[in-house]
Amino acid sequence: MQSAEMLDRDGHVLVVGAAALDIKGYAAGPLQSGTSNQGRIRTSVGGVGRNIAENLARLGVSTVLLSAVGDDEAGRRLINQAAQSGVDTSHVLIAPDARTGAYLAVLDERGLPVLSIDDMAILQQLTPRYLYDHRRLFRDASLVVVDANLTPAALKTLFRLTEQYQRPVCADPTAVGLAPRLHPYLDRLFILTPNVTEAEALLQDRPIQGRDDAIAAAQRLVAMGVDLAIITMAERGLCYATSDESGHIPALDIEVVDFTGAGDALTAAVIFGLMEGFPVGEAVRLGVSAAALTLQCRETVYPELSLEKLYDQLVI
């Protein structure tokens, strides 16, 4: 995988994407529609881009976040928490007339998400001009990470800048409805981390119904230009492919508390592994370990994440 060899490990990782307040309702029993359900409601920091940035920082990677929040309590909470975890938040846009992004999820008694609502309108503040004004951060980056919450115009500018400075890009499709925004840029992606439904939206051909289908889908994404395609399949693990190898890694046998943020942790740990020079297969296994740690905690980001914890999880 040629891009991994080209990574400038002296620079920072630039993450461009959403920062949001996560509001999660945990049902105490089977959910009933049309009425109130007993359970617990809690809030935590979130947003795909912000989650990836925090995971990277907790793993010791120099990380810069480009995002937007409102001038409100939620926005301050997001910035302060990310900064405390080690993320450089000095370039985050604070929009006085906009509300901070939010993610509302309802989870069943097993911790599985039943439905969710995103309010990410504030990401429209990440305009092409805003990205261009921060082009120095692209120039000095080892790698750029983006989530598909960005507008099509902003994505176009981001990929123009990464092409200008020859910087590899890792992309998270984020949601089925947003994944097609990345389709024009598949041949410019170093890493792509869709789940099954997002991969189906990108490939637009046939359903992915099992491990063999997922490996084949990852290989098709590689044929379309992606260096490393990772398709996550929840409790069935993940499948990955590069031009040199492909495979399946099963999920670890753990007790799941909350599914939120697991994919973001996986993405960050894979990036960390590749930046440390690990072989692709080992980097992907670190990603599975990071996802497992996140699945076992209520927080969107596992607060004690470290390389030691990743290896400890792999041998459980």
C-alpha cells in the first residue's frame, strides 16, 4: 500500500468534520411506539470528526480539528473536552448565530440504536473559503481525515487542497444519505471506512449479505481507487482489502454497553497503527480492539484509550 509508505509522520493529522452533543436515551425494556418509554437519558460529547480527533489525541497523535460550534454551552463543552484530551481546537469556528450540532439516539434495552436524528446544519459554516483560509493546516499535515457531513462544495475544496499538497485522505461516509458525497473522490482516498449500508450506497450495485460479499465489496472499492477499504459489519466483525491483501477479522466477544462511537474509534486506531508503521492487518486489528473498548463504555470515546489498552483488549 504505497500511500502508507509516503506518510510524513512528523506532521499532524488534520480532522475536518462534525462536533456535536450526543443525546442518548436508553430504554429500560422493550420499546413501545406511540407512548413514553421508561429508561435513562444522558448526554456526552460527540460528532464523527470530533470523536476521531479525540481518539487520535488519546493515542498520542498530534491532532488538529477543523469544525464549527455555536456560541453556547454545548459548543463550549465540546471544545473544552476535546482540548483537554489533547486536540488542537484553536481553529474551530465559533458561530454566534448558529446552534451547536446535536445527535439524538434512541437505544433499545440491548444498547442497539433503534433510530437517530442528526442536526448538523452548523456544518454549512465550514465553507470553501473557511477551508482555504486554513490551507496551511493542510500543507503541514501528515494525513487529512474528513467525515461526509461537509457540504459538497466544502468537500470539493478539501480534495482540491489535499491534491495540491499531495496529502493522503481518510474518509468516513458517516451515514447512508451522506455516503454518495464521497463517490466522486474514491480514487483519491487512502482509507475509507463505511459500514455495510454505506458501502452499498457507494457501490450502488447489489446488497452485501455476508463476509464473502463484504470482502468482494471492499475489493471493488480498491479497484475504484481506494488504497485501504474497511467495511464494518457490527457483531460480524469487518472485512478489508488493499491492492495486496484482503481478509475478515471477527468481532471480539464482549458485552456491549453502547454502540455509539465504535466506528470512529476503529478509524482512529487504524490511522494510528499505519502512522506507527504497523502492517495493514495489524493496524486493522488495532481498530477492532479500539471499537471493542468503546462498545463497553457509556462514553462516545473510551476515556482511557492507549496502545497498551488496545493490546490488552486483543488478548482477552
